[in-house]
Amino acid sequence: DFLSRLTISAPIRNKMMKEWSSEENFLHQRFDKEEARKKEGRPHEIFYFHKIDDPYSHLTIQIIDKLEQNYDVVLTPFLVGDTGGDSIPEPSMYLKHCLKDAIEIAPHYGLKFNSRDYPPTEKFIQANQYLSGLVNTPIFLETAKKVSFLLWNNEDQDFDNNEFVNLLPADQTSNVLSEGNQKLSECGYYFGSSFHYEGENYWGIDRLDHLEERLTELGTKKNNISDFILKRIEIVSTPALSDIEKEKFNLEFFPSLNSPYTYISFKRVREIANKYPVNLKVRPVMPMIMRGMKIHPNKGKYVLSDAAREGRKYGTKIKDIYSPIGAPARKAYSLFEIIDKNDKGFDFLEELTKASFFDGINIGDEIFLDKLITKLDLSWSKVKAELNNDRWEAQLDENLKNMYAGNSWGVPTLKLTNKDGSDPYYKWGQDRLWLIENEIVKRMN
């Protein structure tokens, strides 16, 4: 939990975060890895980590064969057991989230997910014993797909009626899963349903596009088809809005000042708010580290590198970093209430995250705050009077309770309701903004 220590000096933390998110380092690593691969005469080998009881693995295994069909690559699978560990701060909430999320996104990618609950643990144990004996065989991926459908979709035949033969003993199965977990850790990652290729990790179907882009750049594509393996079903067009329809829904946005994923989401949240009849409300929450949650170094490194990768994809780059953890965040949060009352809350937090993740500025510096408040057309002398007040923590706690009510502990989270506050719909993650947009469109039609 090195990154979770509030005592770590700001220069060390900032240097690490900048190195992990650096586009220059990202490109250099890709170049060096490819040069080493060619020098050693190795094929384009992709590691895939399959986790039997992970809903996302059920989605990923459905398209796994298309990687070797579409690209000149060698796919090497591993079977993993319990993963995540201290990278999952709210385990029970996480399990509930994964199942619900996988069920919801599956049809948008033309994938199947018929189950509405986790299968019994004993079935996972039996499936692991069966597949553990096949990991190093050519039929592993094909068999893993069949087993996954038996577990999660209950298709073709019932799991209980399927005759699994040559089950490995529990101790040998444990060894296979431990080897998979060890390899996953060596690759710098911590979840199943993930790919690793030459120094980079790609989480399931959500990051498959990044892997495909890289493979295409390396000339491994077997055909001239430009489409990716998966294409999300597009959102239907929205009807024209009349003035009467303005602010038909409430959209609550839960950001944190220390979250790179929050930073890269502001632009797209603003676009949604401008495009649809929503009343945007900003509900800032305390960063996880300041809530006492631990962040494993592997997770810290992946989050920064992945957020930077996603940010470049959406046109919001991460560049210089100055983490606001501690006093800078507290000072900034203490000013939010008065600024939000002047309808500048969203702009204020957006500028703060830009300062932290692009400009590399200490947001607790009062000279910076003075300039920012002036830029927002507010009076610094009036706003400064609220600096370090004793009310802001209670408000952030209320926001956190609101967020947790939707089974979300991380940021950015969005909550959509009808104008009267009814029928709440929560979504966690900058890579789920499209679902918020889908839900708005559904409610409008």
C-alpha cells in the first residue's frame, strides 16, 4: 500500500504518477518491447487470464477465438483463482456490481449473459478442477467457452448433467490457479478477464480496442477489414427538444479531485449535459486514499497508465501531475460550496483536476486559487472567506452515502433520476458514460 501512505512525500508520489502516465514512456516501451521481440525471434504472444467465476470473463471468452482468427498472434491462456485482493476496497459491492454491469453491457456488444445470479460455489470449484487439467492443451479456450456457457447461460445442457472427466485433485488445481495468479502479478495486473501483450495490460472487452489498435499498427492483421472484433450498438438518435422539455431529468455527477478517471470524464459529462434535458448537479466525494482505502502499487500504476491511454482516446491528455492528496484537496473542497452556489461548481472542479493532471500545479496554492476564482468571474476576497471552513467534510460524507446507495464506491459515478428524484439509475466509471446516455434516450422516447 505504498501509494496509500499519506506520509509519502509529494515529489516522490508525483514523479511516480507522471512516469506511469507519460505518453513518451508509453511509446518508448512499445518500441523497446517490439525491438526485443524481433531480436529474440518471438511470435506476437498474448497472455489471456481467465477467471471462471468472473462475469466479465464470460463475456471475454465469447470472442476470444476471433483474436487468432483476425490477427497473426499466439494466444497463451492462464487460469486464475481469487484475484484483486486489496485492489478491491468493497468486495461484496464489487461482486454485485460486476454481475449487474456484465448483464447490462452484454447485449450492446451482441454477447449473451442469461444468468441473473452467481452460480453455486461448488460448480466453480468443479469447473476449475476440470479446466485446470486442460490449460496447456490446444482445446483449453474452446472448452473454457463451453464450460462458461454451462455456468452462466445454462445452454445446451444443464451443468449438473454434464460429465466432467479427469478432474484434477484439489491440490493440483490450486497449483494451476496459483501459477496463473503469479503470472498475472508478474504482468503488473490484478483482475481476470484480461490480456497482456508486451508490457501492457488490457482489461476484457472494454480495452480490447487498445490491443487491436496496437496489433494493427504492428502489421499483424490478417485482413483489410477496419472494424474491431466488437462494435458497440450505437445509441439511437434523440428527438428535437422544446424549451418545455429542458431539465427533464436530474444528472448527479460524483467526482474526486485525486482521480485521473474523473479528470478525463469532465469533457464528456459536459457534452451529455449540453445535449440532453438534464439538470446537472455536482456531488464531490473524498478521494479513496483520504478515506483510508489502500491502493496496491500494481493498481496505482495500471490506473494511471490506463487513464492516460483512455484520455488520449477521448482527447483529454494527462501530462504533468501534482497529486492533491491531503491539504491541497481539503482547501479546494472547502471552497466548493460557495462556488457551486454561484453555478460554477462543475467548472471549478474541472479546472482543479486539469491543474492536477495536466498542468502539474499544487491546487492548494492560494496564488493559483486566486487566479482560478478570478477566471471563473467570482470574487476571490469573498470566496477566500470560506477557506478551511468546517462544513465541507459533512457535505462530502453525505455525497458519499448517496453514491454508496447506488452500490458505487468509486469515481466517477453518475446518477440519473426523473425530475422528481424518482427511479435512480447509477453508473460507475468513465467507460460507462455511454450507458447514462442510453438511459436518458430511453426515458425520452
